[in-house]
Amino acid sequence: MALRISVIGTGYLGATHAACLAELGFEVLGMDIDPEKLAALAAGRVPMYEPGLSELLLKHVAGHEGSTGRLRFTDSTQEVAEFADVHFICTNTPQKKGEFAADMSYVDLAVDSLAPHLTRPALVVGKSTVPVGSASRLLDRLRSLAPAGDAVELAWNPEFLREGYAVGDTLHPDRLVVGVRPGGRAEELLREVYATLLDEGVPMVVTDFATAELVKAAANSFLATKISFINAMAEVCESAGADVTQLSKALSYDERIGGRFLQAGLGFGGGCLPKDIRAFMARAGELGADQALTFLREVDSINMRRRSRMVELAREQCGGGFLGRRVAVLGAAFKPNSDDIRDSPALNVAAQIQLQGAQVTVYDPKAMDNARKMFPSLSYAATPLEAVEGAHVVLHLTEWQEFRELDPSEVGALVAERRLLDGRNVLDADAWRAAGWTYRAMGRPS
């Protein structure tokens, strides 16, 4: 009999994972406690912007014409327990208020809600990013609460999704990491779940709980370090009169270094890298290994300095002060191909500039609704051309393709002053300068 799967938590990770498991041929039941989210998903609507996900939902959610019917949603943990053989936990682990540590309350709630209904053998699979040591604790908790006791197994299978590419990353990952305890059926069951991917040659690393948990923390810490490294080089380049884009290009030819995540600019944000490196530091301190990760404090500090530096550059372009000045901000999402504004560098900069007296107008292709809810005092425009009208300086802060395709002359006809700050170092500096713009970017000569 084919495995049936549940996905507990249907946010960004869970909705994507559930839809992709249905695409792989499984019957899937998604579970959440948010009735509005469940209603949207059942109607085939994605609560967030993620390319390709809406189409995948409509293809599989039951009740839609032409759908496979393999994907349904519920708010009942009892229904989930009765339905599925394998349960994926995809709940959020945000940063605790006032602390660096991860908030495990959502994961704990998922386990505590599910366990009492597990009356037969089952596999619970954690996908959330958690502090090392969590899986062992959660397995003990599961078995103490579940009627099936030791017949309930646990595995940890961290996700490595990139927002904007989540569907492709799920269906065609570069690797699968699975943490299990030896002697059970967890590995066998997960090989059955991921059989299609394994047949395509995706490598599967099978390890212990702690290593699987550390892989995600280590991966995000390495990526954050690489981004902050090139941004530190940008600071040096500004002082030395060098060009960080050429420096990065030269470094990228070294196969030991590579060019990915070596783009100097405004730095990283979002719901993963910032909180994950902080949680990693906090957990290392609890384990007595805090000195091993002290460098991550500087990684975090460099990243936050990028935002302050962008505000400084904007102030310089406004003649030394923001009062009475109009500033156009192109971008609100923390990265392109997403409507996620969590810890968005673009909105952080926009809010700082507004607090210092400027009239700030923001435009983003997908994140406008979320930005309005979080920053209602900012002004918003329906198009990029509307956003730049009368601006004394234009800030390019999220690297959407739409912004790369803007005509510098057309934009120039609308602004009060042709001054551009490229916070992502991706616009064609020569083309903008040729159209009469003063072009500045972090880590590059004026």
C-alpha cells in the first residue's frame, strides 16, 4: 500500500512541501490552525508569492476541475494521525523576542498536538530549522505522549529552499540530508518518499540527528559569512578607491571561492539567514562552544552596517539632510521573486530615511500589500515611474528584473534630480551615467 503523507504547518515551507509531495504522486493532507490560510489553500490560492506554487496547488488540490485530488487540507491533528504514515513538521522557528535563541514553541506545539493521536506505527519528520539537540528531545517527547510508544520514529530532514526558487529546489534539490537513529525504518521510509529524486541521482546523506540539525545551521552561516565578507571588502574598496565589483569578479574565477553569494551590496535579510545565525550563536553558547562562532557576530554586524551606510549615502546625495527631500525606493521585498518583507533591508532603509524627515515613496512588484501592513506610514506607488516622480534621489534596493529594464532617460524626465544609488550593484552604471545621472553604489568609485 502506498505511503500517505501529512504536512503540519502550511506556511512558506509547508505549502511548498505539500504541493511538491503531491506532484511526486503521494496523497497528502496539509494541516494548520489558521482558518484563513487553510481556506486560501483549499481554494488553490497561495498565501505568499512563490513562482510556480500556485499552479502546482491548482494541479493537485481536491475539488478543482482537472486536479489530481491528491492534496487536501484540515485543522484536525486527529484526522492527520489517522490518515498518514509519515508526518512532516514544517512549522516556523522565529527568533525569540529579546534573545538570539530560536523560539521552538511552534514545533513543540505540533509534536504535543500530534503525539496523543498516534495509535499505530508512524514516522515524524522534522523539516524546521532547529537548535542542535532538538531532535533527540522531541523523540523522547513523542514516545512519552504517543499511545504507540516506541513504534513512533523520528527523523530530521532539513530544508534548503531559496525563496523564489522553492518549487525547483524541492523537486530537484542538490542534496537530501536525513538524520536518523539506527535500527528503525526511518531511512527506509524516507527513501520511499524521495524515491523519484533518488532515481534522478540526487545524493542522500544519512547521518545522526545532531549532524543533520547542524548542516542547515552551518550552511546558512557559511552563506551569510560569504555575503558579509564581500561587503567588508566593499568597505575597504570605498576607502581605497577600488571597485568591489571587479574585485568580486576576479575572486570568482578561483574555483575554491566561486562567484555565488559574492555580490556586494545592501546585505542579506529575510526570515532565515539573520535569525538562523543568531540562533546558532546562542546554541553554541549553551553547549559551551561559544568561542567557535564569535566570528558570526561580526558577520551580523557587517550586514547591519550596510543599511546604515546606504542611509548615509542617500543623505549625502540629498545635500546633507533629508528635510523637504523626496526619496524613491525601488524594492520592498528582502529579495526578488518573493513578497517576503521579513527583516527587509530595503524597508529598513526606507523607514530610517523617513524618520529623518524625507518623503519616501516605495514600489515593489509583489511585496506592496505586505509592506503597507508593516510600514503604513510610508508612501507607496503603483508603478516604478510613479514612485520616482519628483524624487531628489532614487534608491535601487531589491534587484528585481523590472528595475534592470528601466529606461534611464524615461526615469530622468520624471525626477527632480538625476541621482541614483544602486544598493545591489546590478544596474548598468554606464547607461545611467550616459543619461545624465549621478550613479553611486557601495564599494565602487564615484
